[in-house]
Amino acid sequence: MKRDGSAPTGSNFEGGERTRSVRWSLIGLSLSMLLSALGTSIANVGLPTLAHVFQAPFQDVQWVVLAYLLAITALIVGVGRLGDIVGRRRLLLGGVAVFTLASGLSGLAPTLWLLIVARAAQGLGAAVMMALTMAFVAETVPKARTGSAMGLLGTMSAIGTALGPPLGGALIAGFGWRALFLINVPLGILTYGVARRHLPADRKATTRADARFDVPGTLVLASTLTAYALAMTIGRGHFGLLNGVLLLAAALGVGAFAMIETKVTSPLIRPTTFRDPALSANLITNGLVSTVMMTTLVVGPFYLTRALGLDPAVIGLVMAVGPVVAAISGVPAGRFVDRFGARPVTLAGLAAVATGAVGLSTLPATLGIPAYLAPIVIVTAGYAFFQAANNTAVMADVPPDRRGVISGMLNLSRNLGLVTGASVMGAVFSLASAASDIATASPEAAASAMRVTFAVAAGLILLAVAIAVLGRAFALRSASSGDGSEIEHGEGRLASAPVARKPASTPDPPR
């Protein structure tokens, strides 16, 4: 207050208000990211308990997890586009409300199939939160700090992933399986309150006046993605006739979706989007890296059990190291992006992931836990740097009326990579072990399979590096030739340069 009792005026006061507004907006977005990640990881630990409570086989109980993941995968692009049309703040609040209500219904479900339906609804809410949190960054954070904000969101996602198993185990032991889902209710109410109070209001015109929601394209894309996800998950890595039929349906769905998007007046994904070589490279690279990261989560427990002979408690501690490293690395990674630019940090992150994968492919089992953890730390830290840089590059200059759908595509590429990694790389590990049942493989077979699997993973990362370099080269060529292929957004042109510094009068958001 001034001496005369009036409110302070001027740039300092306005700057302080803006800083607090940015801080609270980031808190709301971070809580949204935390909730969606926690919803994925917390349920896995409860599957054995649910099988016992509902007297159901694993093939039925696994749908408690699959329904959530399938809903996110199938709907994330569509809800992102819907946010561009109806308003991102309004839809994000609706997504948080749906997630919270569905969490309560999951915790109160009297039968397994009602629980699965509620989990699918919870996945719908999570899809909205995942698609729109990154889209909101450009509206809440100064451009010079976009990397830091993306790093923070990555940190919250890693924390949610790491927190799920130990928190879920404690809740089951203390309060029963229903607490796995009811815990999200107070967290969801808190997230809704913060977001409603502090997120910026929707612009009056976030998209063209003639824009319409592409219902046919959305339905075909959702069906296509569902078919692919089911093909990758049914059979738990053992591909049969049903998997082949689903993959064929997914391939036909891609063709049908492409035809629809060329005919509708307001397509879900504009055909010209994929003419941007930088965007295409970023999405493909994101999927490849996510495939490798899922490999560490799928293959790691088998290696630690069969090759090193560890008990479950120790395995849980060892497996928690990766998410903890990712959580610690997220914010520093974002600051590196702000300082040095997205492109060099992207390549540095890919180099680290490749180095760690090579280390795991030459891993001598005789050296025990330290020899396993060293490359895992390198892989997960590299992944944190890659994610912060790649997310910033993709979202840096997206037009306001396309931020939701592009954010949805970015999250979709990650989810497809995770689904593919769980199935395909799990199958590679099983085949490389040459055992009829990997759970009973000899220590030597498990160690050999580990090396083969991560040799394949290292090859995928080298492919990702090549795609990133070529995508950048094609983007520069397109920009210099002026053929207009980069009109959808400008991250291909800007990703290699550090983000411009903001004037001194603009306050820094919280670090």
C-alpha cells in the first residue's frame, strides 16, 4: 500500500500480479498432469486384489487398466480439437469434473464391469486434461519460459507415474481397493478449484467462425486407434489371428480417415499438417523414444527377477529410480531448452537415451544392480531432456486455433509409442529368451534377452536421431524455397534457435 492508503500502481504492481497469475495457472496445469498420470499408474498395483475381490480371471481384470488407456488413446486428438472450437478453459474444467466424478464412481462400483465403464469415463477426463494442459502453456507463460513450463509438466507426469505404485500399495493395505480411486476425488476437487480461479478466460474467437467439429473423422480415428491399441495389447505380446484382423482394421481405418479429412470443410487434422517435415519428424521421434522408455518398464522386472534373482520389494525400489530421475531432471531440462534452444537439447537427450540403451545391451549380469541402474539413469535423464525440448519445439508457434489438436497429436504419438513398446518389445524379449515361458527362463537366457532387446532399442533411437536430423533439413529447405509447406506452424523453423529473451519489465514465472 502507498502512504496515502491507495493501492499501488505501475508496472511493478502489475508485474507482480502477472507473476502470481502465471504461478497459479501453472499449479492448476501441473495438478491436471499429475492426476492423469496417477490415474494410469495407481490402478496396476490393485489388479491382483481386484481379481480376488470380484472372483474374476486376469483377462477380465486387466480391462480396469486397458479401458482407461484405450479411452485416452482413442479420444485425445478429438477432445483437443474440441477445445480449440468451444474453448480450452471450459473444456479443461469439464474434463477435470468428469475425471473426478468417474473416480468416485469407480471407487463405489459394485461390480467389475461397472468399474470398467467408470474407468473408461475416467480416461475421457484424463484425455481432456492431457490434451489441453500443454495447449494452455502458450496462453499462460511468456514465450522465453516455455521450456521451463514444459519441463515442469514433464516432472509432474513423472511424479504421478512414480507415486502410483507405492501410494496404491499403501492405500490397499490401509483402506482397501476402493481407496485407489476415491483418492482422486479430493485431488480432483482441488485441481478444479485452482483451474477455475486462475486459468485465463477463453478468447472470444479461438478458431474460425465457420469451424465445425469433424464428427465423422473423429469417430473413424477413434475406431482406428482403438483397433490398433487392442491389437497391441490382446494376447499380451503373443500375436494371433485376432491381432492380425485388428491391425488390418487399423490400416483400413487410416486410409478411410485420410479420405474423410480431404472432403470435410473443417477437418479434425488438416491434410497440410503432415506437410510440415519438422512436425512429422517430432511426432515420429516422440513415438520411437516412448517405445524405448516403455521397454525399460516391461523388460526391467523380468531381468531383475530372473537374471539378478531379486525379491519383489527390492525390484520395486530399483524400478522407482527411473521415474524419480525423470522427475528430478524435468525442470532443469526445461531451463536448458530456454537457454540453448529446443534442437540442441533434443539431440542431446536422444544421444543420452541411445548411450543408455547401448549400455543396457552390453550389460554384464555379474555386476548386479549398479550396472543396471547406471544406464537406466542415463536413459531416463535423457528422456526428460528430450521431452521438454520436443514438446517445446512442437508447441512453440502453433496458431491459437490449432493448439488443442496439435497437443492431442503430440500426446497420441507418446501413447502409441508406449502401447507399441509394451507389446512389440515385450515380444522381442520373449523371443530372444528362447523360453516357452519367460517367467521361468534361466538367468543366462534372461540376461541374453535383455541385451538383444536393448540392442533393438538402441537401433530405434539411432533411427529417431536420423529422422530428427532429416526433418530439420527438409524444414529448412522448405522454408528457403518458400513452398508454403510449413504454414501450419513454425516450430520447424524456430526449434534450433534459443527462444528470444523477454523484456526486463516482464516478470519471470516461478522456477
